[in-house]
Amino acid sequence: MIVLRLPGGLSLRLRPRALVVGLAGTLLALVLAVLAVGAGDYPIAPADVLRVLAGGGSPADRFIVTELRLPRLVTALAVGAALGLAGAVFQSLTRNPLGSPDVLGVTSGAATGALVVVVAGGGSAALAGAAAGGGLATGLLLYALAGRHGVGGHRLVLVGIGVTAILTGVNGWLLTRAPLMDAARAALWITGSLDGRGWANAVPVLAALAVLLPAVLLARAPALRLLEMGDDSAAGLGVSVRRVRVAALGAAVLLVSVAAAAAGPVSFLALTAPHLARRLTRAPGPNLLPSAVVGAALLLAADQLAQHAIAGRQLPVGVVTGVLGGGYLAWLLAGERGGRR
Amino acid sequence: MTGPDEKGTLMRPDTSRLVGEALTLGYDRRTVAEDLTVAVPDGSFTVIIGPNACGKSTLLRALARLLRPTRGTVLLDGADIHRRPARQVARTLGLLPQSAVAPDGLTVGELVSRGRYPHQGLLRQWSREDERVVDQAMADTGVAELADRPVDELSGGQRQRVWIAMALAQQTPLLLLDEPTTYLDIAHQVEVLDLCARLHEEQGRTLVAVLHDLHQAARYATHLVAMRDGRVVAAGDPRQIVTTELVEEVFGLPCRIIEDPETGTPLVLPAVRRSGTEGEPAPAVAGRC
């Protein structure tokens, strides 16, 4: 633990390991991003990519980078960061490593919203809006069902699993109602995909991050840390338990909903990123910033795999995160059970 | 009700910073206590006792601002505790709850430093004063040498001392403890209670604890509150109020009371029930107390 003391009574406390993980993760994500922009049927050297990003480069390079590849990449980074951050908040609030928005039904709710639009024959903008609305509505429902008596412990997780089951059923039914072409499009959306994402998809996620990251991270992180010790302990230390919880839960649901609107319900990322971040920082607490950074790097890497792993054939990124994230989680849990003292 | 106390030198026996007035307490629609009035004398070591489900922990939760009374008010320094900001209350009143969980891997030093939360801000995360107070709290509770150990590796007694250290780091004149000795063996129970007594006597803190053991309560308390069925049956100096009648009334336990040879405080000896007919208390024994 490093303490920085500044004149005027200001003091900051930093964990060196968490700081290193955050910086290294950011660096990794940026390097990956430069390489990813250069990769594809029309390869561009990293130096040329940097030249374009600095405002130069040939017109052809400029067009491919800023119009075709960069939007998708920025969307991946923003969605990954949003899901990582939201997952960390959810796991912290539920005090449960499985308490992620996928398990609790928020992402299923977003899918339901999107499917309703598909069945009704709406366009892309309506679909994104309905996805965000579906996620938020599910968040409210969860809070109404389980939040009043405190979301701690298993209550929220159990209610969330129930909500997920119902929504999965509803989603299946909606898929059967959709015309065949639309059903195919909907199935792709439900898997989670970054295919053809442009600035219009990236900007809302970036905006949500710009507002909620400081609001959740700076203002609520210490209180969230205390909440992990139990509601009573936190209240005894002067945390306004209900206010902090509503604010943090609201912010996390908003992030998940906006992310789902941009890229569909990308599975397992919100569950995996905080786990990985915690393993790397070895710090107790929600690890918000490292989770966001790890989430961004993970989704970017997964999307590159999805695009280039099988030559000539693109996979939806949700397939990659599902396979890798699920596998990682199974491996983690199996190892933990064996290795527990 | 607030009897004077011979132990406290810093004590002004007639004042109470923490008072519960005409409290009706309950969860959802179940009422646990009605029209309950309790004052915690300043500088006292107040212990609340009573049989299971008599509302003693509920009362402590209300006094600690964890539970909002259905009716009545809890006054801290004369103001409704629920109308004051949580952080401000946490600088006056510390709490050791029953249900505290130490997150995986958290070290003793980190846990104790969390007690500084009500004194910290966004840009004042760790002042020299914070550091000094945390070191002092760990020294006072004898956990300084454990500072770098993870909390989840400690024994029950050590862990309880660490939680008390965290509450001490809060630097509050009032400290509330909800069953601090539960799940501890007898040696650790005494260790924790001795620590509480020391905090009370040497640092002049006002302590309120819920305890199960009547003997320990009578030995350590300077002010005893005996509850049954959500009401206060008696309150005052244990030497004056602990009688066979009171124990019979509060716990329904026939007993004899002798003087504790160690401390001179009342020592409650449950009467022998001869196992004559099964489940039927022998009348001769009951008559003896």
C-alpha cells in the first residue's frame, strides 16, 4: 500500500499491484487495438495505423481505419469495459462470485426487449433502445422482488435465476413468433456480436462509461468495499446502505443495458472479467477499475479470435466469450474446490 | 432508573447521550417490543440481558440506527438518530455487529483501517492521524503483531479482537456490541470481556453489550438492563437489581444467588432440579430459592 500525502491535508492511498495491473491491462488493450486495426484482408502496418490515428496516413488507410475498423474496435473496448465494471459491481453487491448480470437476468431482459422489436418488425435503433429498456426493466423488477430487504446474500441471486429462467422461456417463444429472416437476425443478436458496429453503437456506451465510471468508481468504491463486510458493519461505519446500493445497482444495470444495446448480450464477460482482475490484483474489494480494463482487453481479444480464428468465416464474439469464459470459469471453480484450505 | 455507579470516575451518572424513548420495535408486521424506554448512562458499561427472543438484540439494533423504530425515537445527543447523517452518527457511535464478514484475503491491518471510513473523504484517504489511530487501536486490543495476517486465518478470539480494534479505530465515545462472546470458548469470552472492561475503565468509553451469560453480565456490567417479552423488567447496578425474584421473573429459572468470590458481584446458581417424574420440576427444590 502506497500513501501519497500532498500539502493541504490531501492524501491518497494506492495499491501498487492493482495500479500495475490497471496500467499493464490498459497498455495491453492499446497494443492489441493497434494490431487489430491493422489486421484483416487489407493489412496495415502498426506504424501506418499510428500515423492515421495521429491524423496523417494515406486516404485509403484513413478510410479503412476510421470508417471500417476503428468503430468496431472502440465498441468492443467500451462494451468490454462496461461489462467488466458492471460485473464487478454486481459481484460485490451480491457478495457472490456468481452474482453477475448474466446469471441475474439483466442481459436476458435486454434480449427480450430486442426480440419484441424483432417480432414487431422494428429497425436497428428501436432494437437498441428496446434492449436497453429491457435490461433496465429487469433491473427494476429484481429490485422490487429482492432489493427491499437488502440484496445481500443469496436472495438476489436466487430471484435472479428465477427471472432468467422465465425470460429465457419468453425469449424462446418470441423467436418462434418471428418471421424466418428476422429470427436468424435475432438469433445472431442474442449470441452477441460486434459485426458491422459503427460509431452510432460505440458512442452511447462511451457516454455511459464517461458518466458512470467516475460516479460509481470514485464516489462509491470505498462504501462498496465496506458493504462486502455485511450491511450492519457497513452501516455501523457510516455507510448509507440503501442509498449506496441503489446507486451502484442502478449504474451497473444501466451499463449492462447500454452494452447489450450496442453488442447484444455478450455472455460470460461480466462474470469472468472481475474474477480475472481479482486474481491479478490479489486485492480484496470490488476491483472496479482493473475489472473494467480486463473486460475491455478480453472482449477485444475475443473479437479478434472471432474474426480471424477460422479463415474466411466470422463467428459472433458471444460464441468465443461463451466458450472461453465458460471454460475458464469451470477450470477456476474446479481448481478452487481442490485447492481450498 | 440510571443508578449511580461506583466504578466510573469520568461518569456523570445522570446524563445519557443515547436514549431510546417509547420505542415500538419490530420487523415487517411482527412487533417485538412496545413502549420501551431505555437510557444508557454516560460512562457506563451497560449490558442488556434476557431470554432468547426477548428483544435485546432488536433493542441494540435500534440504538445503533440499524433498525428504524415503528414508533418512538432513539435520541443521540438529544437529536433523533435517524435524522442525522449516517457518517456523523458513525463518528459518535461505533458498532460490533453479530454478522460481520471479513472478505477473503483481507489482512488485519486493512480491516482495522476500515474503521477510519467516517473520518475520511475522497481526497483525504489516509492521513497521519488515521495511521496513528489504527496503530493505537491494534495495540490496545493486542493484535498489532497480527497486522499482516489475513483475518480468515485467525482464531475466533483473535478475530473478535480485530473487529473490536476496527470499532476502536472509529474513535467513538459510544461503542455497541451485539453478543460479542457468542461462539467463543470460555477463555476467549473472558478475554473479550476483559478487553471491553479495560476500554471502559481506561479510555472512559461508554459500552453497551448484549450478553447471554447472566454471570458474566453481572460481573462486568456497571449498568444492567434485564428484558423479557420486549419490556425492561429492571435496570440498574447489578449488585442491587440481581435478585432471585428478578432471575425467576426474567428467565423463569429457580436459583440461588451468592457473592462471586472473585469480584463480589452477584453469582447466579441455577437450582438443582431432581429428575423425579420426567419433565416435572420438583416442587421442594423450587421452594428453596
